[in-house]
Amino acid sequence: MASLVFVTEMKADRTQRTVPTTVEPRYVRSCTEGMRVVYALVFVVAGCAPAGASVVGSPFVCAPTIARMTPPAVAVEFFANGSSQPEQARKYLRTKANWFGNDAMWVILPEQGEIVGRLDDKIAPYRIKAGQVTYEARRLDGTGAVAKTRIGPAGYGDIGFQAGGPAFPATGCWEVTYLLSGNDPLRFVVRVR
């Protein structure tokens, strides 16, 4: 039995008219099935994973923070003056160090963003504002987390250098968040291997 459908025709004088016509059932069925395939493909391509998420089966790529920002001069001078060769240290700190920071604190991250051969590192914050530094971390390439932990021992005052750094329970790709008195998050990624 033929199906009745409406088709819009374009006439020679550029006017349109809609006319009824009949179509054999096998054409209607194949068109409907074809549209199902198109809708399924659109769903698979656009709707399976949220924007930015990895597709199942694709390898995770850890992207450590390589920022090389320009730190405040007071931080550079503190670290340079603590060196046995302050001029060489100052040059390195100004031109090659992987500085990362915000209005509250600054850190020197590993040059290539990797901590190799150990599960902790001295990524000591230099505080521009007063407060105590804590950190927390979550593993990006697997399960694991580090609960909020205070960085370093007491005795460094409320501003400037604070000794210490994060420790991790396992190797992997870690997002670390430093907080200054619970505020001013400084978030970075390191690969621990």
C-alpha cells in the first residue's frame, strides 16, 4: 500500500507549492532506517563523552604544568641569596626556572614537570601574602588522592619562604592544589615516576 506524503516543489517562476504525492512503502521504510543510522551516528560522535573527556580506549596523556612565569623579584632574590653561587642562581631563576604563581604565592616546579625516582619533592612555596600553606592532590590517570596536608614545619613565619612540598602515595599524573589559609588556590600538574 502506498503512503501519502507532501512534497514542496519549486516552480520555474521561483514560487513554491506543496503537493500531495504517493510513495511506495519500501522507500519510506528505507528512508526511516537511513535516518535512524544518521541519528545514531550523531549521538555517538557528539553525545557520548562530555567536552574535553577522553574516549574509552584512548591513552591518557599527562600534561604537567610548564609555565615559566615571571615571579616577583623578592622571590628570585630569596632563592638566589640562599645559594652558594648567587649570581649563577639568579641567572637561572630569571631565565630557566619553571616558576608558577598567583597573587598569594609562587613555586618553582620541576623543569619538565616530572618528579623522577621518588614520591615527594620540595616544591616550596614563597608566600607573598600572610598565611599557612596546605596542599591536596588528586590523581588524574587513576584512583588516588591526598587529603589536605600542611606544608612543612612551623617556624617559618606567616610570609615568605615555607619549607616543604607534596608527597604522593603512588606514581602517576597528579593535580596538586596549594592553598594559603584555605584561599588563593594555586593548582598545577606534575608527573611522578
